[in-house]
Amino acid sequence: MAKLNLRSERRIIRISPKELYWFVLLILPMKTVYMTKIEVIDTLFFWGELAFDIIVLFILFLREKYKINYSVIFFICYQVIVLVSTVYNGGEILAQGEHALTFSCLILFIDYIIQTDTKKAISSFLMLFEFLVYLNFILLLVYPEGIYLLGGRGVWLFGQANDSTLYFTCALMIAFLYSYYVKKKDDFLTFRSLILTVICVISTILTDSSTSTVGIILMMAVILAYSIFKISISPNYGLLAGIGIFVGFIILRLQEYFQSFIVNILHRSITFSNRTRIWDSAFYYIAQKPMLGYGMESRIDAGNRFLGNSTPHNKILYTTYLGGILLLFIFIIIIIYTIKKLNQYSKSAAKAFITGPIIALLIQMQFESYTLFPFWIPFLFGMYIEQIVSLRDT
């Protein structure tokens, strides 16, 4: 069972060739928002993603014994539906085609490495997120107001401040899994994971992001409840909270009853920074094409629909807008299937480590669309909880 006793670690971190190889492959498709703004870096990542796709397909073709975990098919179906909708509506077909290919290859690659060697897969993911989080922290110190401004708000490696929560919660989840299951420590807060936690917290403070702050607090509350009080919090509560917020705020608009909390704690206006008008627009357009949605559009077309924003700032609305009821159905299956898998291991530390970020995301996605790949990582790890838990026995 995880404990809070912190022990010092004076060991050299040994990295195997396989871990380094997987780290390099994982970073190729992990282009962040900032990287798209620099033409040279964007071009490098375009060719990097292409190389990643070819390498992954080649690896999987040669591995005759590899069998796809059927659960990852849901993620691939998600992208296929968006692509079909994009083609049907004459949207950004090439861009979505490239995205769907890279996304699918990344899902298959993660499935492959977890099945091949779960320990080294977790280690490679930790190296990836340590690299990203520490690089983002350096940029925060060098450019405290943002590397550049977008809509009057600073943009760093991960994008604007609210986007950081995706990376921070994933980084902490993987760090805790690494400490407890790969290194088989009784303490999830080892020196390495503690340093990462401190950097994530400081980064959140520096960006003054209410969203990231709430995300880390929710995640750590779930983990500490398990570690200190032996209370295993079910991800069902996150799902119920998300549904409650969606119905109460997005549909019924009960914000007035929580005005003090929204304004004084979250530092938002009663309209959640004009999100209510954007949600109204999303509902209107979804009603026009409820079955298959609009697919991937250009930022200009999306901006014309969402008051200058590229998304409606709600994951459920954005999912339905992209692919209609069909895509929403797949999205719900992914969430429910992951929750079901996690609940099968209610007494495990892994369940707490993975449930924390999932609860945070299920709540925060009511106010953010979260289009980046890290959003899916906690759900992916939740589907592989059996392999993760078994590491303590090997």
C-alpha cells in the first residue's frame, strides 16, 4: 500500500536502450501547441510524425505474435468517425487524415509496448513527461508573460495556462506508477516523483491557472485519500460530477447559485469567460447535424461559429459537434469501459493513481475541449490496469 514516508534516493538512473528507443519514438508525435507556431519545428515534427507512422506500422507488421487489445479499437474508431465526418462535410480532409493516422499509430504503439514490457513502457513515458514538464518550466522562468500572446493571454510550451493540466496530471500519474510498480517502492513520493510534483505545482502557480490548480487538487485528493485514509474513491464520482455540472451549468445554467465560488475562487465571470454564449452556439449547430457532425474544420470556419474560438470549450459538446451522436457514443464507451476496469481493482494503488487524473478530467472537460493527445493517456492506462498491478508480483 502506498505511504507518504519519503526516502532519499541516491542512485544513478539507468536507462536501457529499449527505454531510450521508445522515448524517442513517443516524443515524435507529441507536438505541443507552441511547436506548431514555429515553422521550422512544425516542419520537423511533420516529418517526425511521418517517420513514426512508418516505423510503428513496420514494427507491428514484423511482430506476428502481437495481438491488438480490442479496447484500443474504440480510440481508432473515434478518429475514423471524425475522418468520415470531415470527408462528408468537405472539411480539412488532409489534416484530419494525417492526424487520424498518427493518432491510431500512437495508440497501437502504446498498446504494443505495454504488452511487450509494461515496466519499460512506464519508464519511457516518465522520461517523456519529465522532459516536457521541465522544458516547459524553463520556458516559464525565461518568459514569465508567455513566449507569445494569443488573445491577450500567454502561451508556453503546452499552450495557454489551462492546457497545462493535461500534462501535469499525466506526468504525476506516471511518476507515481513508476515509483510504486516499476521500482516497487512502498512510497509513491520518491525523490524523483517529488521533484516532478514540486515543478508541476510551481508551474501552476506561475501561470495562475485556476483550471490546472483545480486539476492537481482533485487528483492529489483522490491519491491522498487512498494513501493516508485507505479510502478508495471510485471514478464513478467523477462521472456523476461531470454529468451534474453539464446538466446544471451547460444546460440549465444554474451559475447564479454558485456566483461567489465562480468569481472569488475560480476568478471567472458568471458566464465563465463568455463560455455560455459559445455553448449556445454549439447547441445550435449540433442540432443542424446531429448524427455525423461537422468533422475537422479550419480555424476560421470554427471561429465563425464559436465567437472566434476554435472549440466550444466543452469536451462533450465538441465531441458531438465533430462527429455527432455516433462519436459521442464511442466517447461514452471509452469512459465507461475505463471506469469499469478501474473498479475491478478497487484496492490497488494503481486505481488511485489513475482515477485521480480521470476524475479531474471528467470535471474539467465541462469547461475545456481538450483536443491534445495527453487527454487520452489516463484512460489508456486505466484499460491496462491489470498489467500494471501485476508488476508488483513479478
